[in-house]
Amino acid sequence: MSKEINIPEIIESKRDQYPVAAATVERFFNESIVLLRKQMEFSLRERGDYFWPLAEKILTIDQNLGGDPIKALLEYTLAFLREQASFMKTGNYRYDTDSFNDAFAEVYDNPDVMENFYLEGLLVTHVFWPIHLDMHRFFEDHFLSAITTEKSIGAEFGFGHGLYLYEILKKFPDTYALGFDISKYSLSYAQRLLEKNGIAKDRFSLDLGDVRQPLALESNSLDWCVFAEVLEHIPNPKEALTEISRCLNPNGHVFITTAINSNALDHLWHFNNMDEVTDMLSSANLQIVSSVELPLSNYDSKTKDPTIDCAFVCTPTK
Amino acid sequence: MTDITQSLQDVFREVFDDEEIVITDDMTSENIEEWDSMMHINLIFACEQKFGLKFALAEIASLRNVGELKAIITSKSTT
């Protein structure tokens, strides 16, 4: 039996220390009564110590971009749930490995999706979806702590909203980041996110790039890489991982995440279980240093949703 | 029991796979343990199909109880 919580009391107790988060959480509970309510109650009850500082950080970033986090969150979550409900009925993802161009046209190159809700919605799921909150914690605890070179250079492939690049550049003042994404809308959003949140322009370079192609980077040239929520979006994930392994120096680390049995607006590679993911990492010359497996049932034992998110920190095997 | 209430009760019984469910206007997600976000969407889909209508984002996100769901269905059915 889970312990009872008094939400208005919790919000009041956090308002001085985390004003942006407290105001947004209050708005959430006032406006969206059913959708995500149980997840939010879980986070406040079970993840409070981690939830509040992270929520303040991400919601302040969003505020600096002039966002409307609740609207974006709800639209993104609804779009996601519609796709997942369809998957649970049919067993099929929206796209398959032959239809990447359709996903590109309908999602990554579509301003009605990317600018209206996708990028901001995905950003704030790190606060409002407990599964993404835990993923973020793994990123901080296991990946950021693995970056030990003071003057490092690294890259994120498929940076989307740009939050991971922000976290790395903020924590390591002497690091330089490259970023590549297939969407021009991601490019402008992430550029704005970094600049509006105090990251100097001369510390990063973002560009359009396609991880389905060989990477235009020298072997052993990167100290760190981020490859988060990309594997399930491309038709050749093993080749992309192999390229990343090639570009990392032997002591470098890569942060990788993916989703198992989890459909979305733009997923096309269907992992059925954790072994399929770890086998792919191993065949792409990557050795797992640490990992986390996050079934949705961790957060709601009654759910029939088979989603499992997972994250890894790997080094190249050379 | 009105036609809409009866039909809505059928939807609830089918979605939650429970023939014992008896809906009331003040019933909320707190009263049915399985009523999580995914089941909420399945409930909305089933209502859209059963009543031949579409719910707006704000309506889906902020439904408080069965009475509000019935009110939306009634208003959309009569417009």
C-alpha cells in the first residue's frame, strides 16, 4: 500500500526553494486531473529528493524559451499513448525499417509536430514521466561522472531538444560539444535552448546530420558521445553504433538509451527484449560499463503496457 | 438509466474487462484501480468509436469524473 501524500502541502513546502517547479506542478494538478496524475503522484511520493531540483532546472530552461510545458506535455503524451495503444492491439509500430522517409516527412520535417509540441513535450517528460526522470538520474549518476577529461570534446547524434548537451556543457566548462540532428527544427530549438540558458556560442557547434550515413569524424576523435532515443528511430541502428564506437577514443564513453516494446509517433525499430539491445551493442564494438532497465511496471504494477526503457554507458572495444 | 449512461457503462465494462462495473456520475480514476493513463486513452478511443465523436485535447486531459464524460458526450451528440 503506497503512503498517502498531501499534494497542496508538498507544493507549498517547495515553493520558496523551487518556485518555477512549484508553480508548474500546481498548475498541472489544477488542469490535468486524470492524465499522468498517478505518475506525478508517484514522483512526488517516491522521487521527491531528485524530482524537485531537476524539475526546477528543466522548467526554468523551458520558461527561458517562452514555453508552455503543460500544453506541450499533454499533447506529446497523448500522441504517444495513442501510438502505444495501437501497438498493444496490433503488435506493430507506426513505421517499419522501409518507411524512414515517411517518419521524416510526418515528424522530423513537420513544424506542426516538432514546433507545436514534440520537442518541448519530450523535454518536459524528463520531469513529468517518472520513467524519464529515472533515465535522467542514470545519465547524471553514471555518464556525467564518467567524463573525466577536463578539456574534452564530444558529440551528440540526434540531440532533439538539446537538454543532454546543456547538462554536459554546464557541468564541464572546458568541454566542447558537436551536435548533429536530421531535423532543422531540432537544430533551431536546441540552439536556442543552449543560448537562452547561458551556454556561450563558442562552446558548441550544432549542424544537420544523418546518423544513417557514415559519420564525417576521425576515428578516436571523441572523448564522449550521447546517442539517446535514436536507435528505435533509424533503420540501421547497429551500423550507427559501430560508427560511434569508431569515433570514440579508447577511454571514451557513450550514453545510449532506447525503448523496448514501445511505440511512438516516429519509432520504427522494434526491440522485443533487453537481450536484443545488449547483443547489438556488443556486435557494434561497445562494452557496457553500466546499465539500467526500467519497465513501466516499476511505476504501476497494474499496467498492461509492456514498455521498457533502458540506458547504457559504454566504452569502445578497440 | 438513459441511453447514453447505458452505452457508457457498456464501454467501461468492455475497456476494463469487468462486467460488474456500475458507473455513477461521481466515479473517478480513484475508484477503478486499473484506470491509468493508458486505460484513459483506451476509454476515450472506445467512447469516440461508440458515440461517433472526437474529443479535444483539453477534454481528454482534464476529465474529472464520469459525469463530466457524460456531459461532453451529450453536448457533442446534440450539436
